[in-house]
Amino acid sequence: MFSVAVDMLLTAVMVVTPTLLFIGFYRGLLAMRDDDLINQLMMHENVRPPENRAMARAMGLEQYYEDYTERHREPLLAPSDVRCRHCRAPNPDHVDYCATCLRRV
């Protein structure tokens, strides 16, 4: 009877201890999070947010994803325009060479 009680107690300790350690680690990481640094980095022109909205939402960066996509939205093409397959620049439909990179369209 005593052996069973000790085994149950050890099992409970072995199950609960890692859970409590993980919760403490997670709260410690949240306490060290520097929102001002994240704001500065995300407003920098060369820093890109996560590639899709779901990842940005999971990381708490959805605002930056929206701002970035709004700032870097490609202009709409006129119906007679085509994009260069090398540099993606818009060109009129009748040209043979790209006006930006001078390669064949």
C-alpha cells in the first residue's frame, strides 16, 4: 500500500513539474518581450513582416503586415500593359523591350 502511494506521488510530480516549468518559461519570455524594439524594426523599410496574415496574427504582428502590404502594393496595370518577366515592370503592350531593364519582354 505504501509503495503504491509513493509511486502515485512520484508520477504526479513527474507530470506536473515540466508543465509548471514550461508555464514559467513562457511567462518569462513574455516579460522580456520588448514591444518598442519590435515597433522600430517593423517600421524600418528593409524589414518584412511574416509572409501571410495567419502567421502575422499568430505572432502579434498583424498591424505591421497590413501596413507593409499597403505600402508595397503593386500598381494596377492598364488593360493594354504587360509586365516584364525579368524585372516585373509594367510596359505598354506594343513594345518588344522593357523600358526598365532593357531585356526582351
